[in-house]
Amino acid sequence: MAQSQSSRRDVLRGAAALAAAGSMGSLSRAVAQASGKEPQKLERRRFGSTDMHVGVLGFGGAEIGFEKAEPATVERLLNAALDAGLNLIDTAECYLESEVLIGNAIAQRRRDFYLFTKCGHTSEPPAQGPDWSKTGVLRSIERSLKRLKTDVIDLVHLHSCSLEELKKGECIAGLEQAKKDGKARYVGYSGDSAAARWAILSGHFDSLQTSINICDQECLELTLPLARERKLGVVAKRPIANAAWRYDAQPDNGYHVEYWKRLAELDYEFARGERRADAGPDGAAGVALRFTAMQAGVHVLIVGTTKPERWAQNAALLSAGPLSAELESSIRARWKERAKPEWIGQT
């Protein structure tokens, strides 16, 4: 689904205009929707060359697993998001109990959403850790099917295995066998940089999941144009750069440190001062989400949360439409000016 930068911007503007025509263009209306009073009308995009049409904002299941969310909270969160327009959920076997929480909460609504997961690791003893053999990948997928309470997963990604493992081919053979057996409808690679580029060129995959955000723009030249050319579906992970602007000092959570350091050097105006806490579409979160969503070739952003109201709030931010051409260009220019060679995609 190749589109130029300007055509992607036009599509987003058109979606925003249609929203406004339907009395949902103003932020106050979007906030009302975020309260759960009526469904969000998210733009839907054809996911590469697949038969899936995905809402631009998905749900990422890492946080509910690693934050050990209560089952009742997850049930309320996911059902509210599905009612508000969510139609894609992404998780992974190694996100602790994420798959179990999702399966228990919404397995009865399986027809309401596309289900993506990632394989190759497990958090279940005694087989904890990575296993990129064909058998290991197949076992990982079987565990996911059981935990998610489903007979088929719409898309299974290899979970950031190395370029060396990709070239060995065992993990790819496992994915292809699962697809042949009807356990996965489509298969993809989740990762960044040279490994992601190799995966695209290999011709084995239907999709790419990769890091795309204001602090992680390597892919915008290295892999995203190639993925568009090959008609792969693209999932943007870490689309808000782990909200690194929240921290006044370097965070204790190591997962957030790299983006915090990059953000300090990039020094975007919208990510400092009062705009860090601005909950509107022109605050830090709104600009970050809209920047990622407007990149040509991106089909869906996955954002995790443990707060039941957060998904609809993020959807409301996206309903504001694309950034101005000037702001988008300034973000790209700042990256090109200040990014260091070692600022590669973060897995």
C-alpha cells in the first residue's frame, strides 16, 4: 500500500475532516468519547497485502504483563477499548501473564479484534528464555494458542531474534509450518536495524513490527520505504518513545533510559516545559502519537497501558489529524541534525 508522504498526510487530513463533519472534530467532543459514551471512529488502514483492515491505534500487551495488572482491571480496560473502536491487540508469550490476562478477559469476543502475538521466548518454567529452533518456535506458538484461548492467531511475529538466527532459517521454518497448519494466518518479524532490513528482503514475512517515534527514526530511511515497496504490514512499536519526557532526571527503569538521553539532546520544544503534561493533541504525547501515525507505510501504532480510560484518550488525540507539515519537517530536521550513529532502532 505504497503512498507518498503527502498522500499519507492527505488521508489523515481527510479522516480528520470527516470526523469534524460528524460532530467529533473538536477536542471537547473527543474527550467526551474518551469517557466511553460513544465509539471512536478511528481511521482504518489496509494492513499491507493482507485481508486485515486495522484501526490506526492498537493495544500493546506488554504493560499489563510486566506491571502485573489485576484481571478485573484488564477485563474492564480491554472491553472498554473494544467498545470504543479498538480492533487489534498485540502481545507476546514472554510478557509474563499478558496472554493469559487477554485470553481470560476477551476470548469470548474473539471475532471483534485481530490478535497478534510474538514467539521465540517463554516466561514459563522450565523452558524459560529464547529458543529459535523450528521445534521451539512451534512450541511457543502452541503455548500462545492455549494461553490466548483461541484456535488461530491472526499474525505471529518472531520476537526480535538476531540476524544470525534469521539467516539460519530454523525460526522461519517454524513460522511457516504454523501458517501451513492453520495456527497463524500471517507471519512477521519484530525487530529493528539490519535484521529488520534482512527480514523484509527475505520475502518470508507478511509484516514488520519495528520502533518508530520522535526518538527513534532510523527506520524511516533504512526499512520503512522498503517495507512499503514490498507491501508488508507495518506495526509501529514504542510510538510514544516510552513517554520519556515524563522524567525530570534519568529514570530508574532501564527500559526508558535510552530514549530519555536521546530526548535530552534532541530538545524538542513540544517535549519540554508545560507541554510535557499537556493532555491535548499539541502536547508531548499528542505530537508524538501523531508524528508516528503519519509516517508513510505505517498501518497501526501499539500503545500499552494499565489504565482503563487511556486507550480512548489516545484515540482522541489521534482524531486531531496529522501534524502540520512544518512541525513534522522540524522533527525530522532535528533528528538529522543531532542523531548519533549509534542511535539505532531499540528492540
